[in-house]
Amino acid sequence: MLEVLTQKLAGVFDKLGRKGKLSEADIDDALRQVRLALLEADVNFKVVKELLSRVRERALGAEVLHSLTPAQQIIKIVNDELIAILGGEPSRLASRGDVPAVVLLVGLQGSGKTTTAAKLAVQVKHQGQSPLLVAADTRRPAAIEQLKLLGEKHGIPVYSEDVSVAATTICQHGVRKAKETGFTWVIVDTQGRLHIDDALMQELSDMKSLLKPAEVLLTVDAMIGQDAVRVAQEFHNRIGLTGLILTKMDGDARGGAALSIRFVTGVPIKYLGTGEKIDALEPFYPDRLASRILGMGDMLTLIERAQAAFDEQQVKNLEKKMRAGNFDLEDLLNQMRQIHKMGSLGRLVEMIPGFSRLAPHLPDDEGQKQLKKMEAIILSMTPEERRNAAIIDGRRRSRIARGSGTTPKDVNQLLNQFREIQKLTKSLSQGKLPGKMGAMFNLPPK
């Protein structure tokens, strides 16, 4: 996500960091490079102009020119101004006290509107609320079926009627049902088009007047760059938006839409769609995105993902096993499955400060391939072999390789990795780190 922009900005700041004390000419040169990086990332020229004007004004002050660490001061200034451009404070769903609160999801076809409706419903459900999805995209029967399948899979009720019924009527009936049955949120998946036209806007305007929604959220594809800004402006001018959901952010290497859309439209970004999975919808935090753009990671989001992925009781049980030195292959498999729930390896790495440059070298599907291979190997073992890897000899390795569709070399590699992990967990349980790892943390070997 945003990897091209992140890498280019990192190059500019690395160069600044090597200069030590900075002159006004050094700052102007760096800002020219930042301007070029932003324009190449398809950031709106008004945003670029405003951002760099703010940064230059602050960078030429005493806090930078007389600082012992001027490059770091400039990064801090850029970070602060990026946060301001992105909206400053996070914006959340607002119910206005209505029960049920209605969310009208609007957008063009292909923006991920139907999938986003289901993702948003799951988010609301995880917050202890009861959502009802309303399938009002009567132009696309496939969208109705898609919403029903997603709702059934994740335990979210879906209200729908025959496609011959007017979308506004379906919405009225859906809201009435929600009131009668005690749902707290109604999320409406509306009709879309391949392009903006008067008929689409009139339909949505009528629907808004009828339902009086607490939120009108536009789902817009971040990968279309400045076209996303234009679409958002048009929707906002015609029907009035309360928020934006940028979808397909995981495929946006440039970042033009994310950095431009809030400033140009004045409409807050509320969520980022970061993948196809149902939980790949992140609440938008301006400070966290700014941090990612500057290659400074996003540890708060990483921690939140870990808390959501890992079962607390499982963690406690695992800790006991590790302290007792009983960590086995089944534990390893369970932990890898839990980690994979948090997202691809590349996306996890880009959230760790200082490691974001590694993300482009870690393909999204590589972790999935490795996990499947590991699962196949471990599941081809007997329960006794999983609990006690020491009994796996050459004959057993060959049998496990045949059963898992891998090679004895693959089995050996997994077992060697497991032994290293066992050594590490044993050392950690004793309060020490082995050899080179201890040296990394300036700890003497014990």
C-alpha cells in the first residue's frame, strides 16, 4: 500500500539525513523532490501546493535550521502536515441517536460497494450492534445474490425483494422490518452505474430524502487516483456525502486519492478497504496513514489486528506450554494460522517501523503458499509425531513427504525451523536469548 510514494520520500529524507546541518537551499532542494514524488503519485496539485507551502514555512524556522537533528525535524513537520491534509482527527459512524440508524452506501459499479456493505455490517456486529443489510441494487440481480451469500456466511440478515419492486420501496420495507425486529443499524446497498448520470443521482437523492439516513457513504476505488477525487466531488455536490470509504487500498501503490480526496472534497474518510477478506476494512486514522506514507510503520493497527486474531485463552495456554518447554508442531501450526489471519506478510511488515522497505519484496501470496505447505506436512504426521518431532526418522520423513505432496527436503526444512523455534522458546522461558539474538539486544550470552 502506497509503496512507491513511501520509497521515494524515504530516499529524499535519507539524503537530507546525511547532510547534518541544513541550509535554506538544502530544504528547498528536498521540497522540490518531495513535490515531484507527490505529483508522480497522482496527488492533486492543490494538495501538493498547500502541503509544501505549510512545510516550507515551518521548516525555515528556528526549530529546523538550529536543530541538532534537522532531518528528523523536517520529517516530523511533514508528518504533522500530512495528518492535517488527511483530516486531522479520525471520523466515525454517527447514528444521530436514530434507531435504527440508516447508512446509505453509494458509488459507481466496480467500486466494491456490495462487499463493503457486508464488511461494514460485520464491523458494526463486532461492536455489539445488530445490523440489517438491505439489498436495493435492483439493476444487478447478481449484487443481491452476492449480498445474500455474504450475509449468510457471516450471520448478517439480509432484506431483499423481487427486482421488479422499486428500490425506494424495498428500502422503506427494510427499515420498517428493522424497526419491528429491533435492529440498530440498517445498511443499504444502493444501485450503481458505470458512470455518473442524472438518473443515478436522482434515484439516490430520492432515496436520501425518503430514508433520512444518518450516514451517506461513498465507496470509491482508490486505484483510479484523481478520478476518485472527481467522482467524490460530483457525488457530494449532487446528493451530499457524510463520509468516504476508499476501497482497494491494498492495490494502490501511489496514494494520490488517499492524499487528495479529503482536502479537495472536505468530506472525511471513514474507512479503508485493504483486501478481499470480510475483516479487511480498517477505520481510518489520519495519523496512522501519514506514518505509513513516511515509512514509520503503524504499530497501533498491527496491535489491534493481533488482538482481533489471537484468542486470549489460547495465548495463555501457549505461554504455559512454552514455559514448560512443551511447544510442539501442532502449536506451531496453530500460531501460523493465527498470524495469517492478521493479513499478508508484506502488509504486516510495512506496519513495523523501519521495515516498510521490505514489504515490496514479500509477495502477498507467498505467506499463503508457505502456510499451505506447512499445513500439508504437519497434517500428514501422526498425532504422536506432532507432539514429539524427535521420533521422525528417515522412513517417517519419506512417508510424510508422500502424504503431503512435498519432498523429504521440505520436511527436513520444516523440522529444522521447528528445532530453532523450540530452542528460542526454551531460552525465552528461562529469561535468556541464545547467541546472536542476545547480541542483537546487547545481552550477554548465559
